[in-house]
Amino acid sequence: MQELLVISGKGGTGKTSIVAALAALAEDKVLADCDVDAADLHLLLRPEVESVNEFYGSDKAVIDPGLCTGCGRCREVCRFGAVMEAKPEKENSEDDSGKLVFQVDSLECEGCGVCTLVCPAGAIAMQPNLAGYWYISATPYGPLVHAQLGLAEENSGKLVTKVRQEARRLAEENNARLIITDGPPGIGCPVISSLTGVTLALAVTEPTVAGRHDLERVVKLAGHFRVPVAVCINKYDLAPEKSREIEAYCYDAGLTIAGKIPFDADVARALVNGVPLMACSRGVAASAVQAMWDSLMVRLERMAKEQNGHS
Amino acid sequence: MASGKGGTGKTTIVTNLARALALAGKIPVQVLDCDVEEPNAHLFLKPVFHEEEEVTLPVPEVDNNRCTGCGRCSEVCAFHALAVAGGKVITFPEMCHGCGGCTIACPAGAISEKPHRIGVVARGQAGRIDFAHGKIDVGVPLAPPVIRVVKKLAFKERLTLIDAPPGTSCPVVAAVKDSDFCLLVTEPTPFGLNDLRLAVGMVRELGVPFAVVINRSTLGDLRVERYCQREGIPILLKIPFDKGYAATYARGDCLVEEYPEWVTPFIGLWQEIERLVSQRARAAGN
């Protein structure tokens, strides 16, 4: 089984539109949306959710105000500034006249548990934190594993790992040959979790200074984890000169350009109608995506052969 | 400046607002690019950097002469940054969050901490604009510690514009938290709307007042505007899609310089934000 991950470094270059278009072209595949912060693939694939599953992130420290003696040891050791003085519940409460207690800001708590190690009163416990949900859905284009991280939560990398595990399990169950994954923007924790061990990363860029700058960083990241990269220049004709610069960079870096997709109002139209491009257009962008998929298939088949040859 | 969805134009708004205010000579402006995974604001403001500082996390260093191999350190580590194999401790600095738990827990006092580089913060000057950005090293997963270092550079006495990373999770929270106001930049597509809803949830949770800017406002439909109306969210600026604007952005130039007619709308945007912030301050005072 192979995994094709679509990433970009820079956000908004067209990852999700391209994944949806490829979803309509590829056969025998499972789809995964690893942009767990701001998942959008479901808006184009119209999934029927088959299972909803809870995702627990790292535990969060909770201080029992009844046991807290207000010594402040927890605040001294917390390196994330997550321990603060609790607001007194009632101004004129009788039992604790002005007693100082502490509480944890769950937004800042990283779940390290150091406070529980030092609390002399045993007042701090680590509690499980429901940080989001992941779903298995049926779509007209095959099964989709997707997720939604809770607002302002951390551990997106851990949720990405869960989505990938489930996608792999589904692919094995269904004898699917390929997993196509919509990746998150950036090069941080969720991208690293999306990237490790995939067969091929398709880096979608745009012909702008920012697109190029971010492409270079994401290509370096893929190199760091020894993942081969193919490049897609989206909306390449909006700034032909910048596209040529990117092509020159790819040539120097030994990267294959899998496709160059022209600007086409059909892409925005497909988006507004909530369908994959291929389902509603035979325009210039759709043909370019088709050509890109053909070249990606050749590359994936070649890689599969090489892999079998080695094993 | 934040957005759920990437690529909606956060950097465009930050850089043009900064340039417009600088051009109008109104107030001293500072720009902090907190998208430390993929910082881009410098490509448009072209600052001259004069200072660079490494950002490090304190990671464990084990003194093998003292270590008894008891494994307490790996037991308490919530991030799997230490493991014991064959009576020896192996550390994985790239997993470490620098919490210091192992140092406290080690009964033999065998663990000390050494700085481990995760990125850099650079400061510079772009004309009259004070500039700083952070950059995590490629392969480093942890953006928030670098973001916090960038934010510490904020001057109290002047206007600071912060370019946040996309999304709604911990790096965004690190960038948006404690701001006086948050502009959410979106586009009028179903993706823009879906991610705007998430971003609105996030800023509401943080208690930061906010408004919306719609970029490429002519490429899509009216659902974002209707949503804002329903929710009572002010839309402070709309920038239509224009191939000329796109080309200006592609080259790394600023809209307000190429199209001076945009200076006034950006100044207007700033005045509107000022008005909303002071209104809120008055309301809080009452």
C-alpha cells in the first residue's frame, strides 16, 4: 500500500482542491484529511459519517482547591506559566478567609505533570482532556478518515497520527492500493506527523515569493525525513516569471514537476458548489490535473516496483 | 491578524497596513511575524536585519557516572523524550518540551539541562517599521516557544501588528493570546467560511475582540457576509480579486505602494479598529 501526501508549506495554495480532484480520478484508495486544525476536504467530498470517535490529547493538570495549601510550589516549577492564583469564589466566603489557592490555565498547560511531582499536598491530578473527534465516513469517492481538533487545543500531531493509523487500517481491510492524504500547512508538528514514512509527497505551490519561500522549507523538511517530493505549481500562469523561477529551483534541487495547473475560474466554481473539480469541469485546470495524476501514477507504480524489488 | 484557513491574506493585510501607516506618518509601527513555520512578511517589507538570537529549549543531559538506570526520568516524561535501555538513559531532544520534570524526578541528581536550539528570532528595520520574525529550524515540531520569544519583543508604547500562523490550535493561540484586537482574514468560499467559523470560536474562547476582512471578495459567494451579519461581526475591509493585485503580491510588492488608492482604505481600517478598541475599553470602564 502506498501513501501520497499533499502538502504545501504555505497555506491556501490549493491542496484540498487538488486532493478532491485526485480523489475523483484515483481508484482503489482511502482518503485522509490530516489538516485537523481546519479540515476542509469534507466540504467537497460530502461524507456520510459512519463513526464518530473521541480523541484525547495530553492530560491536563487540575488543582483541587480543597486540598491546595497555597504554597505556590507548582507555580515555581511550571515552565509554561500555566499556574495562576485562583479567583476567590465568593467575596465573603466563611470557611477560607482570604486563603490563597492556585488553579491551572488549561490553555497553557502542556500536560508535563511536573506540578504533580512537586505538590506537597497531593492536590494536583492529571485529568484526561477530550481534545477533538475523528470520523470515518463514506464518500462517493471512497472511504474518508477525517478529524476536528477542538478549538485552541494542542496535540494536533497526535491526532494526525490517529487519522493516519485509521486510514492505513481501512486501506488494509479494503485491499486499497493507495491512501491520498490532505496535509496541513506549515512545517511544524502536524506536518511532521503527516510526513513520516509516506511514499511520496506532492508539494503544491503557487508562483509568488511566499509560495516559493515556503516550498523550499517544506522540501527541506521532506528531505529531513527522507520522503521523496514531486512539485505542483498551481495557478502557474498568474505570474509566469515566478513560475519559471520555481521551475529553475526544482531543476537545481532535482525535484520533478508533476504538474502545472493554470488559473481557471472553474476551480472557484467547484469550491462554491462543494464538488471536486473533476465532477463539474472539463476546463484547462481539470485537464492539467488529469495530466498530473497520470504522471504521479507512473511514478507511484515505479516506486512500488522498486520497493517490491528490494523486499 | 489570524485566519483559520491558510493563504487568505493575513500577511497581505499586515504588511499593507504597516506600510500605509508608515506612509501616512501617523504612528510608529512594529510588525511581528509569528508564523514561525513559514514566515513571509519579510518578503514584502524587506527589512534590514541587524540582530539574530537563537531560541533554545532546556533539554536533559545525563551524567552517566551518577545515573543508576532506575528509569524514574522516563517514567515521569510525558513526551517520551527519555528511554532507558540496558541500564542507560537515551535522550531524544527533538521530543523534549523542556518542562524540567526529569531533572526534578531523578533521585541521583544525574540530570542537568543544556540548551537545545529550535529556531531563531531576527530583528530588523524596514524603513520606519520595526520588524521581527521567528523561524523554527526545519524538522523542529514545536512552534509555540519560538512564537513566545517573538512576542516578548513587542514594544509597549507603540502599535504592534502580529502576523499569526493559520489554523486554530496551539501556535495560533500563542500568537493571538493577550492581543487587544484580532482581525480575521477570510475569503468568500466554503473553505473560508468553514475555517472562519473555527477561528471565530477560537478568538471568542480567548476573549479577544475581533472583526473580519474579506480578501478576494469577488471570487466566491455571499455566505461569509451573511454569516458575519447573523453573528454581528463587523466586516472592516473587502479587497476584490484583481490580476494586477495578484501579480503585485506574487512579486513580493505591497499593494499600497503599487496602487496608492489603497492607502486610504487601509488607514480607514486602522481608524475603525482604534474606534472598536476604545469603545470596548470605555464599555469595560463602565
